[in-house]
Amino acid sequence: INADNQEHKVTVAIVDITPELQYFATPELEENVYLQARCVNNSACPLLATDAVSIFLDGSYVTKTHLKHTSPGEAFSVFLGVDPSVKISHKLMKRQTEMGSDGGAFKSKVPSRLTNEQRTLIHNTKSAAAIKLTLVQLLPRSDDARIVVDLLDPPPSSVQTSKEHDADNSAGEGALKSGGIMQNAITNNVVFSRTLGPGEKLEVPFSFSI
């Protein structure tokens, strides 16, 4: 490096990794679908934690993102920005409140109940490529025994918990098979794994009561 009192960029190592490309969306928070690369560090070099990762896609700068410390052989994920060719919309179809009662000498106590019914619509506008999509629906969590949250749709019998896959994975979706549904043991959110063919549209219902 020249002794010229200037900053210099130096290549430390080049690591060639073949990623698995998937899509990720949390439609209740944001009606965007993000392209995500899931990779394994197959080099002998650790990847250091940083918040200054520059992402280039097809030779064009896309965004900055962060990277966790990744040891050789460890898996990691990187978001590559929004893909506008995958459309998503989220709608609240019905919110119904049923007021309860304290009961009396000859009547049973009836709890109050709030029911939310939602629909998420996804459209893969790509003409020649299928996509794998991880869809996260937000399910409230109660820390009060008097407040109970019940998942109505999808039926709880069709939903696995993240503990069955990987209790240490805070997202949990990495081990979810295509077509499966999982309830995250940490966040309580419900995670769907779906595959959409070229031009395919998909509607995902989701409802719960409190």
C-alpha cells in the first residue's frame, strides 16, 4: 500500500458461493416481496459481522445490508432487495367483536372475543420462472392467562412448531419444507412455504381469535 495518506481498498479474499434464491414477505407490515439468498460459507475464511455489505445484482448496485459473523461451513442469509415482478396485497376481510358477560347466579360467564379474518394475494408475474416464497403472518402472543389467542385458519392440526425443526433458529423458516406451515416458537408468527409457477396467483387465508 502506497504511503500517500489516502484510503485504499484491498482485496483480502474472494469467496465463490452458490446461493439458493428464495422470496420473503411479511404483508401485514409491508406489501413488498424481497429476494433472499440463502448460502453456506464453503470457504476456509470466516465472514466478519458488518452493517456495510454492498449488494450488486446483475452488475447493478441494489442496496446495503448487514451480515452476521459466519464461520466456515455455517449458513447465512442475505436480502437482495425488493423484486417488483412479484406482487402482493394484504386485506383485512372481517374484524368481529363479540361482547361477553360476567354471568350470574344461574348463567355461565361468557368471554369477550375479537376475530380477525385476513387474505393475502400473491401474483408471480414472471413469465418463465417459478419462485419459492416464505410468507410470514403475524399472530399475537398473550402473556396473560386470561387472554387466549386461538389460530383458526390454517387449522392448528396442520401447523408444526419451530421446535420440531430448529429451536435455535429465530426465523425457523430455513428448515420448513415447501408447502408446509410452521408456528414460530419464539415470535408466535405463522410461516407458510409456497411455490408459485410462472404467472401463478395464490390466495392465502389467515384468521385468529383473541
